[in-house]
Amino acid sequence: MSLLGFIGWAVTGDMERETDVVMEWQFIYFDSMPHTDLAAAIQRRLEHERMHANYYGLFTADGQHISGDVMKLPPDLPVDRRGVTLEHTLQVMSGQPAPVVRAMAERRKDGEILVLARDLTHILRIRETIINALIGGGILCLVAGVVGGLALSVRQMRRLKAIRRVTLRIAQGDLGQRLPIGGRDEIDMLAHLVNHMLEEVERLMNEVKGACDGIAHDLRTPLAHVRTLLVHVAERAERVDDAALAGLVERARTETDALLDRFRAMLRISEIGTLQRRGGFAEVELKALVDEVGELYEPLAEIRSLEFAVESVAVEAIYGDRALLFEAFSNLLDNAFKFTQPGGTVRMSLSQTPAGPLVEIVDNGPGIPLEERDAVLQRFYRGERTRHLAGSGLGLSIVSAVMRVHDFTMRLGNADPGTRVRIECWSRTLA
């Protein structure tokens, strides 16, 4: 719009200047004539005017008409040969106002006023034609630009959607994925860099994981042999009737069993983390699963003198691995039973929320301080309040690994007193 306005202003100004030059030459011609011949010369001009492109008028000093087809002196027309554009205000002999004209006037030496005017209709038509052509070309360019821009943006959006899908799978733990590459622009340069970074990350993680798994696997067999030897030593200690020796052997067996449990848990976490993503997933009825876990732990609650309740309602089916979820819920109940004193309460509930099923396990044990709630999900971490109790510190790590496989979220909260564990059984997707 600014360009069209500038072009229209420039074309109109140039044409007005050309018209002023023509009228300047006419003034020079009329100024060269004697006073007595001016009226006759104007009349001769009018008689030979065929296109009515020029208008002439001669007036007395007080504005009385003397000659020409301009019948009335325009009141706002200066008499210093300065061009003025008049729109339908110039009164001519036909009785109708002249169309748009460019007019000039000068006061002659004898006091008379000579008015010259030129019709600008043809100039305005040329300007209108130019502007219409520019508008048509501009609309065509705009449409072509919008269509081209949409085509390019659709292509880029498809690439970004593909990158988003792959990034989502990488964020879910599948480091074997790579960003798609389909050109040589800045997005592809970034994709190359990210893919190179992913290759290095995957290589380093595999090396670390392989080393840890190798250590856990290699040490488990010698420890099993040590435990077997301790069993034989205990049998011989019973024969010699040495209570101190028997106590030492029992402590050694207990510590060896704890080490074996830790190695089994570490290997289980590694096994869960390397599962084929959703390979063994199917529809899972959470109500039946929660009820089954509750029935399994009811006898243990009676043995430990705990008040145990299971509250479940029918909820929508989820897509997951039933065995892994059973193991995760069992570990959470194990922790709740372990850290709750006799006479305490443990409650497991299943409810339906607008976002999906929600599983909660609440106890009135010592609870988890706010500053330790992220740390307890790490391997081997033991809270200050529960450090005196037996355990490997890997139970919640196994639960966390199961939740990552399912894209579920586990939140640890305060039950005032005790701990509230919330399992939000709906997938999180990237925006």
C-alpha cells in the first residue's frame, strides 16, 4: 500500500509538472502579443480547439470577464503563475464545471488577469491504469507469495512434526532413535549435531550400563558360593557348640543375603530398562490387578498387626505390562509395611480422574522429608529416618523404572503423618 501510494504521488506530481511547463510556454506566447491582439488570439485558439483540452480566460483587474471560455475567475487561484489543480470548480462557457484541470493565472502589466487551464482527465486515466496494473500485479505477487510460503511452511512443519515424534520417543528412553534428515538447511545441520550427540550419549550409557551389569552379574556367582560355604561353616559350628562363632556366621550369612538381594535388584532394574518399548504391552484391568495385590498382602498385614484396606472402583483399561505393574505395586506395599509400626494403617486405593486412573498408597509411618523425595528414587539411597531398617535402597528405583517404561508419573507426598504415593496412570506427551 505504501508503494502504491508513493507511485501514485510520483506519477501525479510528474504529470502536473509537465502540464505546468506547457502552460508556462503558453504564457510566454501570449505575453509576446500586444494588448489589443490578446482577446482575438484567445478566440482563435478556442475556434481551433477540438479536444477541449485547454481553457482560456481573460478578466479585468476587478474580475470581469473579457474573453475566453473560462467564465468566472476562480477565487482561490493565485496570479503568480503557480499551478493549482481544480476539481469541478472551474466555470466554463458550457455552463457545467470543467473536470479536473490544472490552472495557472498571471496579472499582466496592464492589470488584466489571464487564466490558462489544461484538462487532466487523460493524465488521471493514465495514472489509474498504472495503479490498477500495480494493484493487479501486487495481488498476483501476494497470492503467489502466500501460496509459496504455505507450501514451504507445510514442508517444514512436516519435518518438524517428524522431529517431534522422534524426540518424544528419545525422551521416553529410546536412545536408538535418530532425527530425520532431508536437506541441507539449518534444521538439517542441527539434526546432524543432535544425532552425533545421541550416538555419543548412547555409546557412553551402554558402556556404563554394561560395566555395572557385568560387575553385578560376575559378583553374584562368587557371593552365592560364599553363602553356600557359610551354610557349611554354620553346620560345623553347631557341632563344636560355639555360640560366638555361630553368631558371627549368621551375621555373615545375613550380610551375604543382603548383597545378593542388591545385585538381584540392580539386574532387575537393568532388565526393566532394556525392555522392548511396549513390546509386551496389552490392555490391563487395574481394578482386578489392585484387588489381587491387596489379597496377596492381607496375610502379611495381619502378621505385622497393621490395619490394611484396599479401596478400588472400576476404571478405564490402561495399556501396559501387567507383570511389571504388579511388581511395582508390590514393592510400594513392601515399603509401606516395612516402615509402618505395628498398629499403624496402610491404605491402597484406585480411583478414576478426568485424566485417567489414579493409584494411591498411603501409610502413617515416619514419612519422607521434602528434601529427600527425589533422592529416594535413586539407587541405594536410604533416608535418615529409615536407615536403621533392613533394605537395599533399590525398591523405589525398581518402581521408578517401571513407571518410566509406562510413561506414568509417580509422586511422593506427605500424608500427615506418613507417606502418600500417587501413581498417575496416564501417559505424558510433549507439547
